[in-house]
Amino acid sequence: MKSTLGLVSAGLVSAALLAFPLSASAQQTPDYNYVGIGGGDDGFVVNGKISITDNLSVRPAVATDFNFNDSEDVFYLLPVTYDFNALDADGTIYPFVGAGIGGDLGNTSTIDFALTGGVDYRFGDRWVANGSVSYLPFADDDEVGFTLGVGYVFGNGR
């Protein structure tokens, strides 16, 4: 079931990105950084975005359900992403896709290959809402995860 969900999620992200006319998008590059909080299937999430170049960034995230009696205390994700230019004229919708590492820290720590995709929505000069789906295809259970959150933009911003 989880691998089917992962394929469906990856397919939906891919289809959504292909449906938008990327060549007609505004030339606004996603040159902002943020730190944020949110929630997901692994519990409370602290995440962020650190731009490397105009269209490349690192998007670290850690999540915990605060149940430190189980073997999976903390989930982490460290992908490098390609950040697409804004999809709208206002420069508020920025999709991204990427790959990196992810896994669990705890009694049985793991390091796995991870794929991710999602979108940032700038709703103010200093605020961004974010949502993403991650997929660890070689993990024991083909782990699929999601995160929804809000972040404070710092650095370049608008």
C-alpha cells in the first residue's frame, strides 16, 4: 500500500509540474531562505530552505512525534532541490523537486536515498507556506511522508 501511495504521490507531483507552462512562467527566481515549523505524518516538523544558487537549494527537515519510547525517535530529510521559477505573475507559487538523504535517528538509525517534491506559497514579504511529499524508495517500508508548514523568510527575500 505504501509503495502504491508513493508512486501515486510522485506521479501527481510530476503531472502537476508538467501541466504548468514552465516556459511562460514569470522570470522571478526563488531567491529566498526560510526557517519554518509545521506538521506531517511523522509529527512536529522543523524545516527550512537555504538557497545555493538562483534555482538550487538545500531543504533540511527534522520531525518527531515526541514518542521517544519507540525505535524511530526522529525522522530527518536533507535534499538538494531544483527550485522552479514562479508559476504565477505575482511570484507567489514556487514548485521544487529534489533528491538527497533521509531516515530515522534513534535505537535503529538509518540513512536512505530520498526523493522530494512540493511547493512554496509566498503569502507575504516575510512569510511562506510550504507543502512537500518525500519518498524513500529503498527504505524497509518504502516510506512516503508529507509535510505542511509555515516559514519565516530571512536573507534575500523581496
